[in-house]
Amino acid sequence: AWTFRRYGEGFASKADWRRHNTQQLIVQVSRAIKQAKPEVEYGVSPAGVWRNRSFDPAGSDTRGAAAYDESYADTRKWVQQGLLDYIAPQ
């Protein structure tokens, strides 16, 4: 809680701040790999559910733990932004 109070200014919630931090990690790793070795493919293996439809109309008709809400990983956004060469949901 202390860290969020200190660094989370400008975010509506701790969850949004955490997703932002995770996003920055994915962006930085993606760029570093493409700069150092463009032939290397970069991907992640997140939880199989991005989001449940009960929380987001774009989500799946599932009831399981969702990467977006449980791990603060907006994997759908990473794919849409072309940050990954592949995604292998678990």
C-alpha cells in the first residue's frame, strides 16, 4: 500500500497502476529483444483467460481466474499492440 501511495499518483486504482507497470515491463523487454536480436521471437504464457465476460463484454464466457484481473496482465492489449510474436495461454 505504501508503494502505491508513493508512486501510484494519477491512477484510478492500484490494479490500473499494476497493469501499467506490467505493460512497461513487456514494452521494454520487447524493444530490447528486437533491438539486440530482431530474429528472436518473444512471447508470453499467461493464464488462459484474458477476462471474463462478467467483467468485460469483450471477455470470454468463462468463470476462471483472468490474467487481466488476477495477474494485472493485459495480454490482449500486448497482442493488439504487436509487442509479442506469440502468446501461449496456459
